[in-house]
Amino acid sequence: MRHDFGSLALSSTLLTVVAELGYEKLTPIQAQAIPVLLQGKDLIGQSKTGSGKTAAFALPILEQLDLEKRSLKALVLCPSRELCAQVAREIRRLACRHPGLQVLTVAGGEPFRRQASALERGVHVVVATPGRMLDHLRRRTIRVHTVTTVVLDEADRMLDMGFHDDIEKILTALPKRRQTAFFSATFPRTIEVMSRTFQHGAVRVTIDDGEEAAPDIRQLLLMTEPETRVRDLRWLLANHAHESALIFCNFKATVKELTHTLSSAGVSADCLHGDLEQFERDRVMARFRNESIRILIATDVAARGIDVVDLDLVINYELHSQPEVYIHRIGRTGRAGKQGLAISFASIREQPKIDAIEKLTGSRLERLVRDASADVDTEALPNPLERDARMATIQISGGRRDKVRPGDILGALTGEAGGLNAADIGKIEIHERLSYVAVSKTVSQAAVESLNEGRIKGKRFRASII
């Protein structure tokens, strides 16, 4: 059986795009799910996070879209704003040769009226959280009678988060003649019941552990106490090499306090928590993905949907009461065949949590011993910890609404007017009204001046370092 994209019944346009994006071999979930979806059948796809599920449903959606009419054809439901943005971004990447395609993110934290206006103008694909999607249905600002495909991405997490009733109301409001796909890491009874109610002859695709290489994650445990935890964290960061680290806390108050402590000590750190507005969350995530921030501190809720390539280190600053959450947290490192590192802090009183984790994972956490003689001086940080991020992130006051594309920004920076080397340019993200580009810190000021003095697509935009 062939496992390359050329074996699929996809258009030459999409095959060209996946080749340009560097996709070579199909992941197991893609190889089994895409042919089923292309046949128009309902599907339950079960595989781990990070296994390529987005492309597994995005490619069939794009294959079957009619772009001549601006009518809603596909709806993708996701558990969080961050995951919505991530999925929409991937769909747009795969649709770069679909001129006129309109993909809209419908999630909380963004102005309702702006979303309603975009829906009124017409879109082809909506990527939404259940709560905000239901708001639009109730206010009749979205018309769903033309929907032919609905996808529930990370269905198990949405149900765990209490979206069961919202999802049922949304599915009931959609046309009965449609294609329905559930993608999930697990298959709880709640999904089985929902499938019987809302799907017809669904094909079940399950990717077993044997079909996908288990992530290579070294799991360490450092016994500590609350009063020494900050000191122990600084020792850990100084003695375990990393380019990027994600630190989990249980409460947003702890996130804020820890971020302030590390930032005040000269550490390149920022945070995600529930009090941030959406544009603030977008800026933080853009900087973290762009390597302008080396350490991100977050709660579980705020971190939902975070998927950062080459994440070196995950730290459980506080253990969660549920061992399953531990699995979700550490699963963000050790991807794409690379070794990851996960280090957890725990006190003696938390031994039951440790026992539950070790029972669930089937292995004992490796104990890490801290050398007390190597304590970090709070006044003079050692080089591995104080080294700043090598990239700066520039915010540009234009985005998709202004028809700005990554190539436009790259051209403005590396062309005759900008004069920068392509090697100094990092990731470029295009959002609805803003764009973010990573540049080497050594040329960041020159890049800002060039963008402010020049034009992008014949227009002037404001640029600033964030």
C-alpha cells in the first residue's frame, strides 16, 4: 500500500501544495481517514495529538469546496480559541492555491459584530468554538442550511470541557444530509452515544500505538517544597539546556507571580492566562513560536491548542490532580521523532499524584537530584539562563483583511528597499488585522525602520517591536 500523497484522489492543485509545504509521507491517520472522507462517508478518527489530523480533514474539505458561491460549506468545531486559530491557519496554508477562499475563525475573545459582518459577506469555512457558534445560531447571524461537512476536532476534550449540550444543539441545527466526522485522541462512551445519534454508518479508524512511534520523552521528577520551588526552577532552567520551555501552573495567580519573578530576574519569559484579551494571547503566542520568548508560563485552560514545533522542555511547576492532564502536558514535547524532556515538581504530600501518574504511564518517573551547592545567585544569573531570545518579533498593522501575505512581508524586508538577508527573517504569521514577523535582534531596529518608511503591496503600514 502506497503511503504518499500521490496515492490519494486529490486534485493536482492540492498535490502541488502539499509538495510545496514539504509533506512527503502520509501519517497513519491521514492514510486511512482521507480516502473515507473523500468518499463522503461519516468518520470517527481516533489518533494521538500531533498525528496530522488537521490535514486529514482539511484536504477533503478543500477538495470538495465550490468557491464560486460565498456560502458556508464546512464547519469545524474546536475546544479552544487557540486551537481554532491553529486549525484555520493550517487550512489557509493548504488552500494557498484556492483563490477567493474565505476561512473565518468564530471564537470568544473577539468582537461579535466583526464576526457577524464577515458572515454576512459570506465565507466558505468556519472554524469555531461551540459556545460562540451557538451564540451566532441563537442571534441568527449565521446561516447553516448550506453546510455539507461538519468536523469535531478533539471531540473528547470538548465533551470533557462541558460542551456536550452546545454540540448537540449545533448538530441538530445543521442539515440532516451532511458528512459528519469526529476526530479524537480517545473514544469515551459519550462519543459513542453522540455518534449513534448524529452519524450514519460511520467508519471507525483507530490508530494504535503500534502504528505510530511513541514519543521519546525523558520524564524526570524533582522533589521540592513550595517555599523552595522558585529557587529550584531557576536551578533547573540554568542546568538543563533548552531553546524553548513551556511551564504549567494550576492557577493563573501562580502564572502571573512566576512570570513576574522570572522576568524581573532577566529571564526571557511571558505568560498565558484567562485574563488576557485575544489580541494579547495572539501576540504572546506569535512571540513564542517566533523564538522571541524562550519560556512560556501557562495554565492548562490557557494552553489548550498550543502546538509549538521543536519544544525542548515541558515543566510541571505544579502537578495537576488528574494524571491524564500530565499526559496532555508532556505530550507537547518529543514530537516529530525528536527527543523531548519533561520535568515535574512535587512535594512529599503529593506522593498519591505521583503514584497515579506512574500507574497511568506504566513507568517510574526518573528522580532528579539537585545539587544544593549549585544554587542560582539571584543577583547574577548564569549564562545558560540569562541568554536572551535571539529573535525579535515585529508587529505590522495589516493582515488578511488587507490582503497581506507572507511573501509580501518577506519581499519588503529582503528587497531593494529593505536590504535584509533572508537568513535574518524567521516565521511570519498573518492574522485578521495584524501580522507578526520574526527577525534577528541584531537587525530588528533596521527592519522596523525599513517597514515604516516603505510600503507593502503599495500601502503604508505601521510596524513596531513587541
